[in-house]
Amino acid sequence: MNLTPATLICGRHRLDLSYPRVMGILNVTPDSFSDGGRHVALEDALRHGERMLAEGAAIIDVGGESTRPGADEISPQQELDRVAPVVEALVRELDALVSVDTSCPEVMRASAALGAGMINDVRSLEREGALAAATSTGLPVCLMHRQGEPRDMQQAPRYDVPIEEAVADYLAERVAACKAAGLRSERLLVDPGFGFGKTVEHNLRLLNRLERLAALELPLMVGMSRKSMIGKVLERPVEERLPGGLALTALAVERGARIVRVHDVAPSVDAVNMTWAVLKEGC
Ligand code: 9MG
């Protein structure tokens, strides 16, 4: 029986997940790996968010800390200074459903107060104070698997069990920790964390076995857009990874993903909708 909730309550917004949705990436980092920090200025960020919504994004994911391999951590205040004005403007001017990509308790609380509707934490609320902060916001939280920290995670990733088992076990553990802290499962999503402490082979196998995560009975989110797994398989630089990414998106949806986090919203919405049109006929 699939107990995955069809609707997430995201503050003022309801997010229907009875079909797959697209989350648009809005990096507000000066060193963002794929947009070169072009959206740091508030007006640029707002227009970029507006365009992604017009192209069919259901959620805008705003992040102020770069999580690309090798990136250094920044202070909570630096992160807040980057993220808060953008969250506020997207909510106030566009009434957008904003997800905040953060591991920082202060940023979670402040973003929720500004009207954000979701928390996306690549560290699965492991940072001190993050579990309590996320619980207090009342917002849904995406828990993501990773091995190591962005600074060193790609140095020599290895696992003692098949990657899909390692990821499923870790996520099950974090879900249990959230429930023990009072964060109900209706507010949780899970993400295998493609590229976070994984070799290309790990990433490919994980996508192949994505259905293993269905056992968690929570909405599944994935992010593969422009990542190096595409670059390495196809030998493409970052600006030529869209076709490879669309293929991965279609496969992820076929294997149960309900949110796909992407840079290129318009083609991804088409890929998701086309894949879903086929899958619906099998229901
Ligand atoms: C912030 N971020 C970068 N990559 C990501 C991914 O694959 N999933 C999630 N949830 N967040 C990500």
C-alpha cells in the first residue's frame, strides 16, 4: 500500500503531489557552480524566480550556501543576508511557494517567518539546533542523503553495502530522529542526494534502484540537473548537460520521484509532463 501523502501543507500553500512537480533552483551565492552567481542581485533573483514560475515551476528553491564539491561553509549571518531579501521578495511580490535550501537553524526560522513554505536541508537536520528549528516552523522538510561535507565529499566515496541500501538506511534513521523530535511524517520528503559523496557508478546505480526508496513511503525528491554524473558519462561541460539531465529526469519520474529540482525549468516541465502522460495510462 502506498501511504505517501498526496498533498503537502507548505504554510499558506498546498502542494499537490499526486503528480510530479518541478522545483526551480535559485542560487544566491557569488560562487554558484552553474550560474556563476548571476542571480545575486535582488532584482535579478526576483525576475529569474518569476520566469521559472511562468515556465511551470511549482516551487522555487532559494539557496545562499554553495554545496558544490569543494565549497567552504559560510556564517549563518552571511547566509541570512543573501537569502532573506530574496525569500521575502518572492513571497511578497509573486506569492511563490519558496523552499529554502539551508542547514542553518537561524536561516530556517527567519525564512519561515518571511513566508517560506518548505525547508530543503542537504544535511538532513543534523546540524546542532536544526531539528528543533525545523520542527518549530511547522513546514515540510526534505531530508537528503550525503556522505561527508561539500568540502571533502567527493574525495574517495565508498560504501560497505550497496548504495541504495546505505541511502535507504540513512534516510530511515533520519526520519526516525525527526519523528522522535515531534516532526510528523506528513511533513517529510526524502532525497537520495545525487552527487553528494558518490562516484558516478554510485549515482547511476542509485537512479537505477530508486524504487528501493519507495519503502520509506514518503514523497521522493531528486536533483541531478547539470551535475557531474552527466558530464562524466557524456563528456559534456556544464552548459551542455541539459539533454542528459532530461533523460535522467524522465527515469526518476518513472521510478517514483514527485519533485525534480532543476535549473532549466521549461524543458524539465515538458519532460516531466510527457513522462507522466505515459505513466498515467498504466494506472
Ligand atoms: C541544494 N541541493 C543541491 N543538490 C541537491 C539535491 O540533489 N537534492 C536536494 N534536495 N538539494 C540539493
